[in-house]
Amino acid sequence: MKRRIFLASSLSAALSGCSSIGTKLNDNAAFHNFLGVSESLNRALLGTHGLAREYADSDVDATFRINGFDTPMDAHYSRLQNGNFRDYRLLIDGAVERRRAISLAHLNDMAQQSNITRHDCVEGWSAIGKFRGVRLADVLDLAAPKASARYVVLHCMDRSPEGLPYYESLDLHQARHPQTLLALALNDKPLDAAHGAPVRLRVPTQLGYKSAKWVGRIELVASYSNLFSGHGGYWEDQGYEWYAGI
Ligand SMILES: Nc1nc2c(c(=O)[nH]1)N[C@H]1C(S)=C(S)[C@@H](COP(=O)(O)O)O[C@H]1N2
Ligand SMILES: [Mo]
């Protein structure tokens, strides 16, 4: 535990922030080595099958920092937001038996699950928040992934300053982890726009950048190598680790 905190703060010293380090990272072999060491250490210390620690209500941080790209401001997102997300549909497609387009009302009617967990950003800050939503596993069941499906790709509604869409991926094991949620609420309030309204991923066993905000589409794939730059996520395409376990 101590060692993990040390690693996180060393990372923060090495980095200036998620949104400004993309190009620097690719050239930085020392950083890559360091990240490799911290990855294997973290896996050795905590394993990949355990549960993230859950906290008490009294541990919840008063403010949950906002990080990453700006809230989408395009016509599509603005229209959804102005209509209180009544017209939002979570699309599930790719290697599934049943393509789905699921409304927010439907997601809110499904069995809800909460966890109070710590979000760890690779920049070296953490925040404890209470997330409520549906298990990603339950949502996947609605679409019935085919046997060929190995990864769950989350396509987001925001873009980087260069115009690249944000996306992330999990393998089916992480996607079906009992604490992995499609979160609809943070600290007992519906997600606000800056924290990813109306639906964000919350995966407390992995670093913050895996917890994709503003999720619009979930695609089941056999491999993510054909998507974007082929590394399974926006930050992964800039040189970050894909697994990113904590
Ligand atoms: N769609 C999208 N999801 C994202 C990001 C982003 O820029 N776009 N940033 C990631 C990073 S680096 C972090 S630390 C968290 C921040 O979530 P928060 O704003 O709720 O703290 O969202 C993650 N998910
Ligand atoms: Mo982050």
C-alpha cells in the first residue's frame, strides 16, 4: 500500500498532467520503464482478481475533482443535455447477439449498485466518491456478447483538443468485475455534466483514465487492434499502459 502511494506520487512528479503529456511520453524511455515496473509491482501486490477497497460515507471527499477533456459542447451533446438526456440511448453493438439502444430511464430501472471507492489518477491525485449505477455485467447481459467477444470498448462523446475521440477498453473479466459500474450518480446526485453525464464507467480496480466519461456506445470486439491507433484507448494510444491495474 505504502509503496503504491510512493509510486503514484513519483508519477505525479514525472508528469505534468494527463492532457499535456501525450507527446512527451512517447519519447520518454525512462518513463516507460518506470511505468512498466510500477505495473508489475502493482499486479504482484494486489493481484487482478481482488476487490478495490470500499470506504465509509464519512470518507467521501467533499469535492470530487474534475479532470480530463472538456465536457462535450457539440450540437448532439447539447441537445441531449437540454432535454435532460431523455433522448439519450446507450448503444451496444459489435459482437453481440442482440444490439441494444438503452434509455437512461431503463438504466435507472435496472438493479442499482453503489460503492464508495477511491479514484486514482495517474497524475498522482486521488478522490473518494460514492458511485451508484448498474453493473456493466448486467448491461452486457442484455446484449448477449457472442463467444468471439473478448473486449468491451467504450466510445465517449468528447474529443481531445486535436479532435480525437476518447475511448477505452476492458477485457470481459474486468468488465464483469462486481465493482465495475456504469455509473449514473456520484455522491447521491445524478452525474453532472463535468463528471460524465449521463453515463460513465467506474472501474475502481484500474487507474482513472480507464473510467470513461460521457459513454455513448459500447462495442464488443474480438480485438481492439483495428480501432484508432490500436492500443485500446485514447491514452493507451499515447503510450500509457492498457491494463493500468491498481
Ligand atoms: N471521456 C473521457 N473520459 C475520461 C477522461 C476524458 O478526458 N474523457 N479523463 C479520464 C481521466 S485521466 C480521469 S482522472 C477521470 C477524471 O474523472 P473526473 O473528472 O470525474 O474526476 O476521467 C477519465 N475519463
Ligand atoms: Mo487521470
